[in-house]
Amino acid sequence: MDFKEVRYFLQVARAGSFNKAARELNIAQPALSRQVRKLETSLGVDLFVRHGRGVRLTSAGSLLFEGAESIHHLVKRTTERIRAGGENLAGHVTFGVPPAAGLLIAPAAVESFRKEWPHVTLHVREGISSSLQEWLLDRRIDVGVMHNPPPVEGFEIRPVLAEQMVLIAPRKRGIGPPFPATTKSVRLRDIVDLPLIMPGAPHSNRRLLDQAAVQHGVSLRVTLEADSVVLTKAMVKRGLGYTVLTMAAVQDDVARGELYAYPIMRPPLTNSLSIVVLRDTKSSRFVGPLTRHLEKIMRDLVVEGTWQGAVIRR
């Protein structure tokens, strides 16, 4: 495969249209079509399905897109590493964050990092911890902030925070709160009969809750699975069930009076949040500085009280 053909293929896939991709690449649309057709001919497959509004990837195209994006990203980072020897220290680094914690971490980390490295391009990706783990192994991200990362060979894991897990209940609609408003904490056995809305495996929250249930000999009623924190909270607010999340995920909702949160204290249910990199990573000279900024931001958020329900790991 010719790298230029692959680059043109990626642009068309991202744009969803040959015309739009040609404008973005500043080349003629027929020339772009010829390059992509050459790639399809060399592979012996169709990469796109053409339709009236543009194009969509075939199954073969989706497979190529996933691999080609990683290759393109690696080439881009390598080029920027070479250029980073110049006076401006330009470059590129990518980090991934989980949805709820990412809202607290990412904006402050980007602001802090840019002050020190103004010429470095940052790419932030959001995903659940299992996705972040996969992206890190595939080198689609350089640094991942993950909940309860498994001890994967090659991972360098630095635990930073421990978060209190809380039972989340609606205030006004449907099933209502399961305990008096004066309740300060609950036991794991207190929630066994509640209809729970939880993410499916291998989501870290589900894995944590399932392991605790097995260890303490209880069975939980998961009546609905939803992987999105935002969707889960919306369904709890409608009275469709309860859920278990970190306090960081709901602290604003609780402050607005939209949800109740009951810390699960017996046994204490805590969620570890760690910064993870590949031990042998050579992807970017800025991985170390970015990691330091992320850790400092996370610790500062706890110390100043912005990150509710979290304590710093010693």
C-alpha cells in the first residue's frame, strides 16, 4: 500500500464524502477518487459503499480504518518527535480519560500542560477503562487515566486516588429514595433487593460491584444494563432504578437536589483511579511531563475539595 493512498482513504472515511475530503486535502475530487480506487484495486475489496449523501465504510473498510489510523498516528508522532529537537519543542501527545472523572481532570490538565508546553498538540480521548486499556496497548493513546486497571504485562500503573462508591437514588419520580433522607451510609446487603441499572461487563464499575457481591455472599438485582453514565443518571432520575457510581459522577446532580447519594460503607466500596503508561513507550518525549501534570491536577482537586468522595493514595 502507498502511504499517500492510505492518508487519502483516512480523510474520506473521516469526512464521509469524497467532495468534502477533496476540499480538506485541497486536491481535485477525481484525483482523490482515483487514489482510493487504486487502493481498493490493490487490496481486491471495496472500502466504501457509495450513496447519495456520500460514502460509508464497508466491513473491510472499517478494518483498514482501524489499523491505518494507528499507523498514521504513529507516523505523525514519530515525525513530530524528530521535529521536536527544534527550538519550539513542538510535538503531539494523546491521553485518555473516563467519562465522569475526565470532566474534572481534562480541562485543568490541558490548561496546565499548555502553559509549560505551548507548542505541543494535545489530543484527548474519552472512554471506559476497558477501551482505554485497548487504546494504550494499540498505542492510540500515550497515557490513560483508568479505574481499577488490571495488572497487564507492559503496563506501568501509578495509583493516584481512591474514590468512595455511592448508591444513587431518585428524589422525586417513580420508585423514590429507598432510605430516609437522614441515612448517612448503607451496607452492601441493604441494596440486594433494589432494581439496579449498571454497565455491562467488563466495565470497571460492574466488575467492582460483582466482585464485592461474590466476596460477601450476596446477589444483586441488575435489571437494566447501560454503559453510559449520562444515560444511567437520566434513567435513575426518572425512577427506573438505582445505580452505583463514584461521587464525582453525581456530585453536581446531588448539589442541585436531583439525586440522593448514599456512601456504601460496609464493606467500604472504593474505586482506584490510576495513571497508566506503557513501560517501554517511546511514542512521545512529552509522556513524562503530561503524566506529572495529570497527577498534580488530580491531587490538587482532592486537596481543594473539588473532587468529592476521593482521597489521595499514599
